[in-house]
Amino acid sequence: MQKNYEYDAVVVGSGPNGLACAIQLQRSGLSVLLIEGSEQIGGGMRSKEFFPGYLSDVCSAIHPMAAGSPFFSQLPLTDYGLEYINPPVLAAHPFDNGTSASLKSSLYETANGLGIDKGDYLDLMQPIVENWPKLAEDILGPFKIPKELIASLQFGLSAMKSAKWLSNRFKTEEAKALFAGMAAHSFLPLDQLSTAAVGLVLMANGHLKGWPLPKGGSQAIANALLSYFESLGGKVQMGWMVRSYGEIPPAKAVIFDTGPKQLIEIAGDHLPSIYKKRLQKFRYGPGVFKIDWALSEPVPFTASDCRKAGTVHLGGTFNEIAATEKATFNGKIAENPFVLLAQQSLFDADRVPKGKQVLWGYCHVPNGSTVDMTNAVEQQIERFAPGFRDTIIDRHIINTAQFEAYNPNYIGGDINGGVLDLAQLYSRPILSVSPYRTPANGIYICSASTPPGGGVHGMCGFHAANAVLKDIK
């Protein structure tokens, strides 16, 4: 007897992957309901005023992966209000002597700034930049034989190395440290295999699409995605925190933009015990300690490029960053943490009162740590911007426990959706030919805990939707 379904598909969670999944299914002719537990859509793309009149981003702030996403690039998001702003310096990395190394949109301008490492940088990055548009969809997805086999193998020869090994091709500390800051977005010790991949992908996307900030906050990406989804006929219900599978309206497919832990909590009764045991072995990585500041003026960086950069990486030399990231991964508090800053209001003045600034930043901490890192983070900023503390009007902090309370997917403050090391790069949440399918008929997962992992790119949701479409059609 045929079941009566209210929808073809229900997507639980409206982060970038939930929205991407819902859009791909809806535009393929299915009827889709999107459910969000919060009253505000977006997951990691939400924006908020922590201080009246100062708009900041709760989690993600700068979006090279969103701008370069093979799926988002297919969508008419500019028609729904999305506007990107690219700073003149995409990312700057200052040093104690007052100089800095910088990532700029131009491949050659970036290389020229690296002195004697110009040729090595071009030799490394130029082939990746040229090939990335045809490699991106395969690389940012489940493991499979790629369409562009030779180009993919060439990329893999560099990407699968450790950031430490790959940095040895550079002679100057400037080039080494610039790459360390990029690779440290992996949340892994920089001597681990595959950490080079994160740095290479972020730099290549910078040269192709920039490291932009969305005008009006990261929420603008979520709002544009939702508006497009609704224009296709999709339905959304916010403020509904799904606690059990029985609450969900009958559908041919239910896709969870949640981590493995939440999948078990909601749908565990429908999943085989062996599968649940495998999900329970999923490993989470370091968390983040985040601070938003209201400032009286721009951060007084000594290095001029830092005053023109959307993103600033603070941590000093390659060896300094490698040491702090290894300590953090091993459960220790770093006294001089690697700090990531975003200076959105320098380029989007409508976010703040006239003449003021808002600064966004975080450092990595051991998973679940609630140690107050405010002083350590601000000391690191003062190191490269003397007088910074004098500009602070107010600050708002979020530790790992508060991040998890805000978004249950952020287990222990892990905003990356789980460790992204070689052992869990493609086997997310388990090793499977199709990691988005569960053994239970009609139940899928599309979160950052599936390939290709964390970041605002929607590719986990896109690939999960395609798995659903194969099964349904």
C-alpha cells in the first residue's frame, strides 16, 4: 500500500548545507519543507548585533568558499540581494618587525610581495589556480574517480602533504608564515598529512573569487538562499527544534543538516545499531573562543597591509603557529594562540555607527575548553597593533560551551563539523561509498560532518541532494 506523503523531502536544519540541499531538491522538481530550530535561519551564516548599532557575524565572517562554491555559483543569488565586497588586501599576516605578508586577488601581486619566493609561489599556485574551476566539484565532494584525472593527481601530490613539508619549498619566513596561517584553518597540527590542502584551496579561491565579506553581514547569504528557495516554491518553518523523528511530516526523504550526535538523538530508533556505533566513533576537533569588539577606531596595526585587509592572521612565524596548533589539538591551552581577525566594517560602514568599527575574531582552543582566552587574544593583537586596547568600547565573548548551546552541531565548540584529518577527510561520518545515505531507507545526512567538511560552500548539501534524487527518481 502506497504511503501518503506530505512532501517529497524534508530538510532539518538551515545552515549552508541544509539550504543548498533544499534548493537542489526543489529546483529538481521535488516538494521540499525546510525546518529550522531557531527563529533565525542560516546556521553558521547568522549575523547579530552584540552591541546596539554594531552588526557582527556570529560564526563565519569572510567567505572565499561561498564566493567560489561550484553550487552557489550556479544560483542567481545577486537577484535576491547578495552583494560581496572584496577588500584590497584579502588576508594579511604581520610580523614583529612591522612588515607583513599578504594574499591579494592577483596571483602575481601576491607572488611579487614574497621576494625571492616569487618563483616558488607561482610554480606552486599557478597550476592550481588554472585547474581549480574544473576540479572544484570533484575535490569538494565524496571520494570518487575524478573527471580530470591528471589535473586532480597533480593537485593531490601537493594537497595530501603536510603544511610543514610543503612550506619547506619556500626560503623566506614571510612565505612560510603566510601559508601557515592559511593551513591553520584546518584546526590540525601543521605536520599532519592533508593540512596543505586547506591552505592551497583557500589561496586558490582567493586568486579566483577573492576573500569577500557579504554586504550587510553573513546573514545576507542565508537570506538570499532562502529567498531563492521560496521563489521555487519551497516551504520553510522556523522555530521548530526537532526532537524526535516522529515529529517530522511524512516524506519520501528526510535529510539532516546535523552532526552524527544529533542524528542519533533524533532518528536513532530508525538506524541499525552497527551504524549508530560507527557514528559514535566520529571524532571532533578543537573548538573556538570568539570575541566581538566594538571599537572607537580601526585597529592600529603597524603593518600597512593589515589596515587594508579583510582578514588578518596573527601568530608570528610558521614555527610559532605550528607549535600552538599542535598544543591545542593535544588538549593544551596555548599562551600565544593563533588568532583570526575579520575587519568587516572597514569596508561595510553601514554595519556600525559613524566613525566606529566592529572587530570579529577567534582563537582555537581544546574541544570543550571554557578557559577565558580574552587576555591572550588581546595580547596577540597588541603585539602587532600597539594601543589596540585603548580603542575598545565593549566586547562580547563566546566560549565553546556557549557555541554548542547556540548551535548543537558545534560539539565542544568545533565549528568544522568534526576533525578534518586524513583518516576522516572522506570517511565522514563513516567510511562509505555514499556517505550521505544512512542504512535506513529515506534517511540522509548533509551536514559539515559529510564530505567535503566545514565551510560555507553548500557542497555537502548539494551532493546529499543528488544522492536523494538518484534514490527517488
